[in-house]
Amino acid sequence: MKPIGSNRSFSILSALIIFISTALLAVWSLKNTIALRNALLAIGTLLAIFLFWQLSRVKHSKNTPTPRTTSWAQYIPLGLSLVMLIWVVIHYLLFSSEPGQQFQELSSTWLRVLESILIGLATGLVLREHPRRAQFLWLGIYGSFVYLLIHYLGMYFQTSQAFMPNYYFSSPFGNKINTVLMGGLFISAICGSAAAALIHNRPNYPWPIYCYWLLGVLTILFAFTTIIDTRNGVGVGIILITCWALYVGLSKLRQQLKQSKLDWKFGLVTMIPVILIAIFIQQHLSINRGWNHFVDDLAVAVKIDEVPNWQDVKKYGYPNTASGEQVYPNNYERAAWAAAGIHSITQNPLGYGMLEHSLGKVIRKSYPEAMIRSSHSAWIDLGLAFGIPGLLLTLSALLSTIVLALRSHSPNRLVVIWIAADLLLTFTIAEVSSKHTIEILFFCIALLNAMLIGQKSAESNSALN
């Protein structure tokens, strides 16, 4: 029997923790999977703790010195995440508005957040040494979209309708937002992986992986534009893929100019995502008319005191734009609710204490007739729940992963940057601030942080060379 610190033990533990994370990402946002999610989180937490224990045993037995490149600054995202958990407890003890409901959320959602952080940290430590294994995680997300596609095709053969406006309610994801969150994670992970492989060739992948990436992105774009019809998803997807095309195209052009050799074939390859974006945008615009007077709708929505319709649209109806047209309901409501949410944060800087429905509780102090429960922006909802301290802690944890990645020479750096950027975008424009979505956020922060720990910074690497 091999000792605890053996390579075989680490290999088994590494495979198991990656399997748990892959399974979690596959089911985290699917309906009717809460029992499976809880089981995976519990098992994953035990595996993560065992992995940490083994790592500490090996380091102690070998008297391994701490690398010079490892400093406390590399743990800032993880540290801020843990401080956020402490702030949640402090808020419950000192500032709670509804202690019973807040304790229920503390002992359920935030307990699972802690489990998610431990699993994300353990998985990231494995991927730090084996970046290519990250493709198993993204394959888990892709699997959930394959399930969505199969379910959609079944409904299509029953109804003979390619576009079903209310299908998202009965879809495996149960709503649009879950689809946007997971689809954005997949696209951003693929953009980061493809950019690293094409520009730096680290790590290197065989051609079937590129085919899988392309097929996965196509599947998700089809889901965004036709199956679910989500402007949030289309917008996030366009930004991520456009940034990828620009980064890869400009980086490759710079490399070729240095070598005084231009390769038009590579330029043609980078045009593929641009063409795909144009096709899917055209398909999306043929279905969704919400972009027609988007700016005019926002101009009316931000006037929350002058135009009070947002408080109860069933009672007051929808207002008109300056041109006399009725605002597009979705545009007007989301923008007005966000404006009201920001105003409410300034009036309640310590927050109400609960992730769900804090806006509805707080906003009635200023607007008694308001009948809303979410600002449709996770950052605003988080600020309403745990105040400016909670918002700053969480945002700083995510932003600091980007800073670390920009300074790192890790092969994971571009994946970290793209995923963190996607989370910033998605949590800005979508109501993904409660239950499993907040678990996914903190899982990703810990995962991304751990993928960079102990890696040489770009500055130190250049100095050594």
C-alpha cells in the first residue's frame, strides 16, 4: 500500500475532484437537481479537504520551501471571498432585519457557498499543474446544453415550431438566466483556451478539441438566439467572441510583422467567428424586437421619480418614449428597476440581509407602491442584500483575479481573464445573485485564483530570461 502522499493517491484524488466539478457544472443550473447538487457538494468538500491535507503532509515531509513567486497577494481573491462569508455572519448577528429568514439563508445558501469555495480551490490547484484537464469542466457545461438541445428537438417535433416564445419555462434550465450564465461560462472558457493555444501554444491541443470548441459555441449561440431567445446571452456572447477575434487577430498580426511574414490564411480563420456572429445576430433580430428603440426606452426608464409607472405596471401601464411609441416592456422594467435599486443602496448602505427579494423589502421604504422583487442586476441585488461592504468585497475578489492573471505567466491566465470578464458582464445585466448562482460565482472565483497560485509573474519571467 502506497503512502498518503504518493503520486497514485494524488492522481486518484485529482481525477475525483475534477469529476465532481464537471458534474456540478453540468447540473448546477438544471431544474430538479438540488438533491444531486447537495450530494456532489458534500462529497466534493470532503475530497477537497482530504486533498488539502495530503498537500500539507507532502510539503511538511519534504520540507518544501515556499517559492519566491508565491506571496500573500496571490491569495487576495480567496481571502476576500472568505471575508465576505465573515461579513455575512456579522450582518446576521448585528444588522439583521429578519433573523429567521436570514439564518435560513445563512445555513443553506451560504453554507453551500463555503463548500463551493473549497471545491473550486481544490480543482484549481489540480488545473494549475494540468491546464489541459480544464476541458473536462467545460465539457460538463456543454453536456447540459446537449441535454437542452435534445429536449428542444423533442418539443419541436411535437409542435413543428422552431421558435416557441415561452419554451424557456419548460426547458431543462427553467428560465433564461440560467442559460445565459452557463452558456457565457462555456464561451468565455473556450475563448480563453483557444487564445492561449493559438497565440502562445500553451497548452497545445489536438484538432478534435478545436472541433469540440466550435461545435459547443455554435450550440450555445443557437440556444441564445432561437431556443431561449435571450438578448442578455446574445450580448454577452458577442462581446466575448468579438474580443477573442480582436485579440487573436492583432496578436498574430504582430507576431507575423516581427517575422516579416504575413499569412492570409490565419486572417481568414479569425473571420469565422465574425461571420458566425453576423448570422446569429440576424437570426436573433428576426425574433426579438427589443433592440428597436433600446436607447429611448432607457431614457424614460431612468426617470424613476418623474415616470413612476415602473412601480406597478399593471396599475399604471407602460409609458411612451419621446417619439410617442410605447416602451418595450423588458427594456423599461429592467432599467427602471436597476435605477431604483441603485437609489435604494445609497439609502441603505449596510443592506437588508437577504439575497432574495431585498429590493422588494428596501424599496418600499421610499416607494410604498413598488411591486418589484429584483433589480435584474446581480451586483445591485448583492449591494441591497449586504450593503456596500458586501458588494465591494465580492467585486474586488473577482476583479483581483483579472489583475493577478494580467501579472501572471501561467498558461491559465487567458482563461482566467475571459471567465472573470464574463462573470462581471453577466452579473451586471442578469438577476443571478441567489441560490445556486451565487454558489457558482464563488466557486469560479476560488477556481480562477487557484489556477494562478504559485505561477511566475510576467515581470519575473522576463527578468529571468
